[in-house]
Amino acid sequence: MSDKTAAGELSDEELDLQLREIADRFIDLANEQAQRFHKENVSEAMMFAASRFNAFVVAAHAEDVLAYDEERDKALEYFTGQYRNMLVSNLDDYRGSFEDLKYAHLMTRRPN
């Protein structure tokens, strides 16, 4: 894996690998937390953390409050659209798990 960090310096393949590696680390942490807390609460905390970090990224790119205000609606549209696309894709992936039962142990009705 390349040690390049800026998205502009990475090929599409390198960027995809990097994003998946980072996401896998967050998922590992979420799975650890789900041993202590309800998975629904872990999910809510992850969404809050993602929204908090994304707000930070938008603010970090703005030169001043006027620029921030101008970018706010674009950022909302971008992040909500991206999240929706990712959620739809993952929901579609998990739908297949009902047929092959690969994730049957995760599909319980217990609180955690």
C-alpha cells in the first residue's frame, strides 16, 4: 500500500484500498464496543462521530465564516447523498445474507 495520503496522489485502486482499510478499523472498533453496548447505540455513536468529523472537514476547508456558510448546503447534499448510496449498497449486500445465512448469528432479535 502506498504511503501517499492525499486523495489527489492516489490511484482509484489505492484510494479504494485505503478507504476500506480505514473503514475496517472503524468496524473493528464498533464490534468491540458492541460487546459492551447495544449495537443500535454503537451505530448511533458512529453516525454522530462521522457527522462531527465531516463538519470539522468542511470547517477546515473554509477560509472564513462566509465561505463556510456558502459551502454548508453543498456539504449537506454531498455527505447525505454519499451516506445514502453507501447504506443502500450495504443493505443490498446484507439482503443476500438471509439466503446464504452467512451472517445468521448477527440477525438475532436479542437487544445486543
